[in-house]
Amino acid sequence: MEIAWLGHSSFLIKDSRNRLILTDPFNDQVGYETYKGNANFVTISHSHFDHAYTDEVKGNPKIINTPGNYNFDDLNIIGVNSYHDKQLGAVRGKNIIFIIEVDGYRICHLGDLGYILSDEEVTALGAIDVLLVPVGGNFTINGVEAKKLCEKINSHLIIPMHYKTPLLSFPIDGVENFISAIKNGERLQNNTLKLESKLTENNNVKILTAN
């Protein structure tokens, strides 16, 4: 399986059957190049322009933008309600956490999560292999909050997202605050991570480089 970071909170996950799962695609106001390729499935955590742009996605994908359990022939996608802020959605609305179960891995995309999940909410997520976590603050949890949440979830692998880069136009923090807090992180010089075996380490941070 391959996980490619397209920038911001958007990833393209390719499973062993070459099915493509696209998360939170953004429009051209964000700063990164918009995704114009094929997808079989698209998950959308909330309807903001930087997470829900599908106009240029090809392949007539199945759009998943509501909580629930979705099953597609050895591919399960679970949408879990959460909030975009610390006031139960009163400021920015709701957010959907998506868990993608494929190729023996459980990938958790936290979307624009705006608060630290409770112990009960973390338990409900179950065991997570790969955690895609926002770290930029302002519109989401910040680096220190993300570190605390990562320790609660205790996934094998962590990939930070939704943070400031030279391409991004948003007023949020870079990834450095998160890395300083969690004291762990390997920067990869490409945007793609291949998973080919069972993950055994915990809270192992990989920082992808968007193209």
C-alpha cells in the first residue's frame, strides 16, 4: 500500500488492488496543485473549500461525506462524528474522522479536528496503525495538543498534516512545533510512503514532502 501526501489534509492512498482513496481534496485557493487524477473513493471531513473540492477528480468516485460504516469488498471506511473546535462545533461546525481499513492496516484521518479527543472517543476509534493528524493550530489542534492526542491514540505511525509550508497560504504554524513537542520525526524527501509489512514501533513520525 502507498500513502501519498498531496498537501494540506489531502492524501492519496493506493491499496494492493490499485484502488485509489482520496482524502479532503482542496481547491486552488490553498496554494498546492489541485488533484486532477482518478479516484475510486473520496472522503470529506467537512465542507470547507480546502477539504471538499471534487470538481476536477476523475473516475466518478464514491463520495463519502457523512458518518457511518461503508464496506467495499475488503475495504472498510468508518466515519466518526467529531468537532472542528473546542465548543462542540459552535464556532466552525462538525468534523468527520475517517478510519480506512485496507490491506490489513487501519488508517485514521482526523480531518480538521479542533480539540483533544476524550478517552472514550479514543477507545471508540480502536487500534490505529497510521494516524494522519493536523498540527498547525488556529483552525485545528496545534502541535502541543497534537502531541498529547498522539500519545493517547498510540498509533504505530504518525504523519502530520494541515501545517504551514512555503506553498500554503493559510495563517497556521509549521510542523516544527509538533516535532519539538513529540521529539521524534524523520523527514522524507518525497511525498509517498510505502507500507509493505506489519508495523511494530509506536508513535513513529514520518514527515512527507508535498510535491
